[in-house]
Amino acid sequence: MIQTPDSATGTDTTDDARFRADVREWLSENLNGRFRELRGLGGPGREHEAFDERLEWDRHLAAAGWTCLGWPKRYGGRAATLRQQVIFHEEYAKANAPSRVSHVGEELCGPTLLAFGTEEQKQRFLPGIRAVTELWCQGYSEPGAGSDLAAVTTTARRDGDEWVVNGQKIWTSLAHLADWCFALCRTEPGSRRHHGLSYLLIPMKQPGIEVRPIVQLTGTAEFNEVFFDNARTAADLVVGAPGDGWRVAMGTLTFERGISTVGQQIRFARELANLEAVARDNGALENPVIADRFDQAWVGLRVLRAHALRTLASAHADVDARTAAGQASVSKLLWANWHRGLGELAMDVLGAPGLIAMPGDLNEWQRLFLFSRADTIYGGSNEVQRNIISERVLGLPREAR
Ligand SMILES: Cc1cc2nc3c(=O)[nH]c(=O)nc-3n(C[C@H](O)[C@H](O)[C@H](O)COP(=O)(O)OP(=O)(O)OC[C@H]3O[C@@H](n4cnc5c(N)ncnc54)[C@H](O)[C@@H]3O)c2cc1C
């Protein structure tokens, strides 16, 4: 049974209850007709599913004012409270509405521009993110700079009123569909580590950029190599001061573990309930070890929900940076390990038939098993999260460099 309490604490205020009813009613009226078939589609590892139709759905949401809820009204948002945003994501997930195609823009780039951008940048880019007319990708990782992001070597040099960008990014999710990239580039020649970096906004559709998709274990290609060969962007499209890109880039990462993770747990609960139904049908649930793993998975879900809500509350309260970093890392570790464990449980429930698959023709459990291996890597690997907890929160000695 999927247990989804109404609100973070179990009780909505009158205003919140009204807001919840509005969201529920709108979704039940609109997730119909041509949008009905989109239920449950998309998400990590499944971004290829009905992409054009989900883009249309995102724009439909936007036209009704259901994107970028927490943004200030003057930038097209609703100035929704934290509780309202949580409610929206809960109801959205309960309705099994499709995963959003515009999440990089809405959840990463938009909040970064609101926090660090100039008024001109906000006026130029926020409307396109809110209306889902411009899609974004995140150009951080490079072949030699992943966990160690400060090792970025992609360069940008000023040439008149433009930046000229050279180098390579990798694992860039949805770059093949994006109109814009926010990229961390080295703009001060000879600079080292987190000094001399700048956060540039770069148009993707130009001759100086080549995007090469990387096929994953699942047989689909959602992330890419991105090559910059004298690519250009305007001089004023640097967020924050030139050379101060590290601070801005870290700001974006704090938004990455945001409110949408509350909806994620409802989707996880649905996956677990569906897998339990498979285990009941094929008899796997009669195995006490499997049954025990299901029990543990249900308990794990409650634990990670509690942590996610605590992390969210902290992000909007005045907690010190050390506590916030520790909570975010614990949340990431919890959900990533939980979900990867669900993929492993799925394989054990399927038994030998689960081992039979044709490339590119996987059932949902095989896809889950293969893609969830990535959960403990993207957004900061398990090892990196443990380093953060041990060094910054527990005060253990820093690792040797
Ligand atoms: C599905 C997916 C989508 C992604 N999307 C994007 C995207 O859109 N944009 C983007 O910029 N990046 C993206 N990434 C890249 C992601 O951020 C990196 O994969 C991640 O930061 C790890 O970097 P790496 O792959 O270079 O591995 P490495 O950093 O080389 O790590 C290799 C291994 O060493 C371990 N390790 C590294 N450093 C330490 C240490 N100090 N102590 C202990 N262990 C360590 C790691 O945990 C890992 O197990 C995506 C990755 C995946 C899997």
C-alpha cells in the first residue's frame, strides 16, 4: 500500500488544504485526453519516452501557471510557500504525472539566476524557462573533472564583446535537446583549482559545438559528450563576476537536491508496490528473505522521506552550512542506495527470467536495475558524500591530496 500523508507533518492548514485541492483537481481534469497516456512516463533512464508529448505537457502546465511555483511573481512564479511547493510535488507524483522535461532549467538554472544573475539575465532567461520554450543542460563534468570538479580545463577567453570557449564536457544530460548550457569554464589563464573559473551561459545551437550522445547500459542515450571548438557566447552572459564561477556553481548544486525529491519518494513507493505485486504473483514473496527485504525497503522509504523533509526545512531555515551540507549528503546517500537496492531486489524477484533481455528491449525491472547503478554516481557519488559527512560534519581528518 502506498502511504502518502497529506503534507509534510500529516496535517494541512486550511489554506494548504485548499491549495492541495486545486492542484488535485487541475491534474485530474488535465491529465486526460491526449495527455492521459503520458502517465508514469519519463524520468532518469527513461528521458527518451514520449519526449515531444511531455514537452507539450510541460508547456500546458506552464500556460496554467504550474511551473516555477516558488519564483517571485514578477518573474512569472506564484511566490508559493515551501509547504505549497511540497504539496504540488506530492500531488503531481500521486497523479502519476509524467516526469518534467524542463527540470534542469526550472530546478537548477532558474534558481541560480534568481540568486546570482543580473536583472538583464533574469529578464532574458527566466521567461523561457518558465514557459518551457528554452531547454537547458548542465556543463560541469569533464573527462578529467568529475568528483574533482575544480580540475575543470575547458577555457573561455574574451574576444571583443564575446567569450570564445574551447574544451570538452562529458556526461551532459539532455545536451542533445538543450538550447542553452550553463558551463563552468576557466577564464583566467594559468589559474588553478577553484580560482579563475567563470559560470557562462552558452547557446548550444551553433557551429562551434558538437554533441555526441553516449549510449548507456540500458541501450538509450540520455547524456552526451559536448565539444567546444571556438564556440561563442556574449560577454555579458557570465553569471556572477568573472573568476567567481566556483561560488555560483556550488550554489547551483545546493538547488539540485531540492523540493522535487519529495515527489521522488512517492514514485519510489509506487515502484516498490508494483514490484511487490510481481513478487506476490510469481511466488517470490513466499521466500522469507525476499519478504524481509520488502519490509526493509518500506522502512527505508519512511526514513529517507523524513530525512528529505528535514533537509528541505533546513534549506529554508537558518541552519549553519555544515549541518546543511551533512543533511543533503545523508539524503543523497539514502535515496541513491535505496533505489539501487530496489533494482537488485527486482532482479532477485524476477529470478532467472530476469537475465534474458535483448539490447534496447528491456522490461521495466531490467531497465531499473541497470539505470539505478547510476543513482550512486550522479549528483555526487557515494564516496564523495561520505567524504563530505566525515570531513565537514564529523570533523575527521581531511583526505590526503
Ligand atoms: C546518469 C548521469 C547523468 C549525469 N549528468 C550530468 C550532467 O548533466 N552534467 C554534468 O556536468 N555531469 C553529469 N554527470 C556526471 C557526474 O556528475 C559525474 O559522473 C560524477 O561527478 C562522478 O565523476 P566521474 O564520473 O568523473 O567519476 P570520478 O570522479 O572519476 O570517480 C570515479 C570513482 O572514484 C571515486 N572517487 C572519486 N574521488 C574520490 C575521493 N576523493 N574519495 C573517494 N572516492 C573517490 C568516485 O566515487 C567513483 O566511484 C552525470 C552522471 C551520470 C551517471
